[in-house]
Amino acid sequence: MEKKELNVMDAKSLEKKVDSLKKDLFNLKLNSKSSHVKDHSQYRKLRVQIARALTYLNQKKKEI
């Protein structure tokens, strides 16, 4: 997800996006325990996307 896309989202959709990213990260961790994960860089990518979305969400909440 790009910064431009996050910037135009409203607070409600950003919250949904953060929730879905957290679920993706949880599923990735769960799959790594049960089977082999091919791309370990996915952990970092998901954590960065979560942090970025939370940053934009906090900015939107401060504006209100």
C-alpha cells in the first residue's frame, strides 16, 4: 500500500486496514510455526505497513 492511498483514506477505513494487516501478520507467524515460509522479508514488510497505517490514522484523529 502506497502513502498516497493511505493519505486519502478516512479514519474508519484506516482502522479496518490496520486490522487486516495485523491479521495477515498473525497468519504469517502461524504458518511459519507449522510450515516453512519462503519469504522471511514479509514480516518486516507487514510491520512497516502497519506502522505507516497507524501513523496516518493518528494524524487523521488529531485533525478531528
